[in-house]
Amino acid sequence: MKIFSIAVVLAPPGGPVVILSSANDLSSFSFYQKGTVSEMLTFLSKTVVERTQQGQRQSIQEKVYTAHVYNRGGAEQLAGVIVTDQEYPVRPAFALLTKLLDDFTTKVPQTSFGNPSAISFPEIATYIQKYQDPRQADAIMRLQQELDETKIILHKTIESVLQRGEKLDKLIEDSDTLSKQSQMFLKTAKKQNSCCVIM
């Protein structure tokens, strides 16, 4: 999974779109391809924002790329775009766009939108690096991973208890310190508890 580009775009209805801040991760391309790929990502980002109505979210596939767009609109008239590979999940992409736009509007005054070259938002480079792993952007995915890991640990723990239980039976049978009555009690208890199957 890979994020290639992330951008905050000024998207006034009926007007030209302007990229206010952007970052690219072109490390998977050769030196000779980077310029062309960068231009293509800028073109793709602007084009999909132009074709996304205010208040709308959509994902558009173009060959090996998927552009996830959130045109928030509102007073700021901002949109966010992430261009990823096709494996990057949709929900984390839109969670990241919401977080990006919230952070941008908090740190960049709306009065500076008219002069994009004066906008300083270095955090966008951090976003593209940090959220290459979609679990960072999506709390639900992160929670699911933690649950899966807990389930694996629990399963291993139950297996180890069962293995010890089997060994414990052998120890009880061989024990000469336990009375015959105690051995019978433990065997009876085990038989009665065997009605329940642990999954």
C-alpha cells in the first residue's frame, strides 16, 4: 500500500482550482520518471477536484492509481486529495483527508488562500510519511489489528493450558502423594467439565 501524493486544494464552485499545499512520495520511481509522474499527479489531483461537488467524497481509479477526493466546501471552499495505489483502503484515506483539512484550516489563515506561494504548511510532508500505513489513519483498522493480535495470544494461551492439562493428568495418575480418593475426584471433575468445548 502506498500514498504517492497528498494535496489541499482551494476549490471555489465554478472557479479554477488552486493547489495550496502538497507533498509527493516518488521514491518508488526512477530519477528520470519523477518529473513526469509529479506533473501527472498534479494534473490528476486538480481534475478530480474540479469534478467533485462540494460536500461530496469519491474515489476515482486511473490505471494503477486511485484518487480519493473530499471536497468539503463550506466557507473555506477546500478539498483534499490523496493519490494512492489500488490496495490502499478507502476508509483510512477519507479519515486522513478529514484530519488533513481540519489541521490545515487550524494552522493556515483563510486570508492567505489568495497567495498560495506564501502558505507554509510543512505538516503535509509528515502526513504523507506517517500515513503510508493506513492503520495510522484509521482507528477502526488499528482496533481490529489489536483484537486480532489479542485473539492470537488468547488462542496460544488456551493451547498451552490444554497441553499442560494433558500433562497434568499423567502427573496425577503417577502421583503416589495423592490419595486414590483425590485422584478419583480430579478424574470425575474433568469428565464433568469436558461437556464444554473451548473454541
